[in-house]
Amino acid sequence: QVQLVESGGGLVQPGGSLRLSCAAPTLAFSIYAMSWYRQAPGKERELVAVITSTGGSTNYADSVLGRFTISRDNAKKTVYLQMNSLKPEDTAVYYCKAEVTTWKKYEYWGQGTQVTVSS
């Protein structure tokens, strides 16, 4: 059974930093593109950042560009989201997703980790 396990969420003051991790020990991790999404109360889930299977390319939502950095360690089967200069509007549950398309699309989600930015 594929499991994605997020960690690193918590309460932080505006301007602070957090680093989220998503481990996928049972996944053939190196072939999957990995993404971070977030969902704030009353809002739809939105894409925050994505990284290709090799880590050679990344993409970000405009709202986090320049503040967040996605990275991965294929040997550790872990993807990270470094979040700096956090704002109250970054408050949300953050989810990681693994996706690959071979002869069909495979997609797996983590359970989410809460990030709260508040003074």
C-alpha cells in the first residue's frame, strides 16, 4: 500500500519559516513527479509547487514564488517544501501528491499537515 506521510507543519508567526517534508517509503519515488497543494478553510485545494521526477524542473504558484522552494531527495524518497516569509494567507492544510503516467495515470495523496501563520 502506497503511503505519503507529511510532517513539519505547525504554528509560526508572520515572516517566519517552516520546512515541510513528505516521505514515501513504499513508492517507486524516483519516477514520480511530486507536488505540494494546500487548502484553506472554505476554499478549493490549490497547487503550490511541483517538481519533476529528476528534480530538474520546478514550478510555483504566483502567490508563493520567491518565498517557497520545493526540492526532493530521491535516495530518501522524500520531497520538501521550504516556506519562508510566511504570511497569514499561507494558513492551510498542506498536502503532497505523487503522480506518474505510464499506460495509465497513478496518483497518491498524503493525509495533510496543518500550517498556521498567526501572531
